Amino acid sequence: MNAIIGMCHFCEAHGPRPLFCTFSTDDETHTTEASKHTVQCSGCTSIGPDTVFVSREDNGVIFCSRESVPNNDVTAFLRQAALRSITCEMSWNKEGGVVYFSDTHGHVLSLMFQVKDTRARGLKRLFSIVVLMKDKMLLLNITPVLSEHMQKIAKELQQQAIAVYENEQSICSQRALRLKTGRNDFGQSRSLVQLTGDEDIFKKLHSHFTWMLRTGAVTYSETLYTSQDLLRKLTPTSHTIFEENSCPSPQDHSMSLRELANLLGKAVFRILLYCTLTGIDIVIKTQHTEPSSIINSLSSLMPSGDNHNISHIKAESCVQVLPSQDVCILEETENSNFDCKWTHSIPVKCPTLMKKIENAMENTKFNDAVLHQHIKSLQLEWLGKTRCCQEFGASVGCYKAR
């Protein structure tokens, strides 16, 4: 899971600051380089700038725990998350974490909790656990799982701190001492190791945070609906968009779409483009132009070069065909001009794919080869959507039949 999990605290001298963070990486340098540590304070120090906890997966993923993140922008975002999680982004019912969003930096899940400390102001310290992520929907989906484990970590720290607190209070009651002397000299904030009495507390936090990153990665995974594996799973026996010749390259004797548009004229070409994409029959009658070049050029708009997919485009020179709403006739007149006879008209709201193809053809930065590949990618995208919609409709029909 591409996220950063951090432990933050409120220091009496330096304010809210991150103490310890865990993230996943595949860069070996992150396991050896020192952390950027500028504050010399016992409370703001966790494992030291030269120490890195590392866990490795079989697939090459590395989980690193350090005092700071190598990236400066992410470090600034982590400090901002520490500030907000301790000062303002708090849950009033004290159950579960709080999610807040920032389209500029990223999205955060935070949980603030209190830890007993005999030497702190009010005999308690403020800590928080934050999860930083760029994917908003993934963070919202895994919030219940992560929030539950964050509460578990907070309770473990609180129980260990309570045992140390009660032991120190039994030796000398700080509350009574402060009321008697009126002294409020708290000194530097103590480290989490001193508060819990556990020398291996940050190793345990590394284990907890690594588990959260692993769980988030296996709980939800993103799958594109145009992916090859998914389409093969949905339609194991039918043709898919990834098979050979699913989107053929233009043949040598065919003209490009821009050449076809110049030959026919913009108005006639738009009608043929609409009819080709919507499956309306097209009959081509020419005198001087080779009809196969027009057919091959229009067939490049279809997601498959098989004959049964372009059967609605054909050349007829002798058979008398009348134009109708379902039949469009392209006829070559004198002087190699073309006229389109169709009883219907293009709607005001054209199909989205048609708009995208027209915009791509008007883009002067696309040469004919790039234009063909761009249209091919559009075909793959929309064919993938069509496959998914068909499978969804079929599954809904089967469910209703039951």
C-alpha cells in the first residue's frame, strides 16, 4: 500500500512533531541513509537519525521505519498532519480515527490519544497516529480496518504508560507536590521509551505499522476495467480487445482519416463517422475513387477488423438502394465531389467517442501515425466499457430470472 504511517506527539518546547514513520519502498538507499534530524530533544527523538528498521517481502517490497521521510515535500506534509491531528482534527466520541482531505498534499486518517506522564503539563501527553495517502477512495475503504488497529496500538501504549505512571506516583505524588510547592518546571518532554518503560517500543510500532501497510494492500486492490485479465475472466470464451488484429493498423492501400475528411468534405465525413460508430448501413457508390480505400479507412474506426464487424459498410454500383433512416448512401458526383443521402440527421448531442475522434483529428500536434494510435486507444477504452456493461446486464438478467 502506497502510504506513510507516522507516530506524532506534542512537545512542550517544539510543539506538534512527528516522531517515527513507516513507509514502503523499493529503493535500497532508504535503508541506509541517515534521517534528517534537526531537533536535539529527548521527547522528539525516537530511534535516532542513524537507525532504520527494515522488513522485506518476497516480492521485493521493503518496509522502512525511520525518524523522518527522505522526501522533503512528504516530510513537510507529515509535520502538517502532526499539527492538525493533535490540535484540531479530533474525534469527540474518542472512538475511531478522523479522516480529512487535501487535494494539494494528500489525505490523512488520524487518531489522537492521551498518555499518562507524571512530569508533563496536566500529567498527560498528547500523541497521534496518522496515515498519509494520495488515494482518497482507498483510504476511505480501509479506514475501518486501520482505525481499529490504531485504537489497539493506542490502548497498548496507554496501558504501559499507566503502569509506569502509577509506579512513579507511588514513589512521589506529583499532583500533591505541585499543589504544595507551586512549581511548574516541567523540563524537556520525555521519550516514549521512558513513558512506557519498554526499550523495544519502537520495534513493536514498526511491526504494527508494517502490518497495517500489508493489510491495506491485500484488503483492497485497484483493477482497471479495461485490463486483460479482467476481460478474460468476464468473457473467457469470447474475443477480447487484446487479441491479435483487434485494432488493426491501416493498410497500405487505405487513406488516413484526415485524407478521407478532405476528400469527402467535413459535413459528409461527420455523417459517415456517426453512421459508422452507431452501426447504420453505409452504401458507397463511386465513379473514379476506389471504394475499397474508403471502406478500409472507415473500418479503422471499428474495434475489430473482422469482416462481420464492418459488414454494414459496402460498395454497391448496380443495385438500386434507397436512402432511409437505417441506410446512408455515399455517392460520388461529377468533379469527384461526394454527396451523402440520408433521411435522418446527426443529433445535437453526439456520442462521446465521436467527439473525442473529432478533437483528435483537429489536433495539429498529432500526425497520422499518432492519430491512428490515439484512436486505437479510444477503441480499446470504449470496447472494454462495452464488454463490462454487457456482462453486468447479463448477470443482472440471470439474477432476476432466479
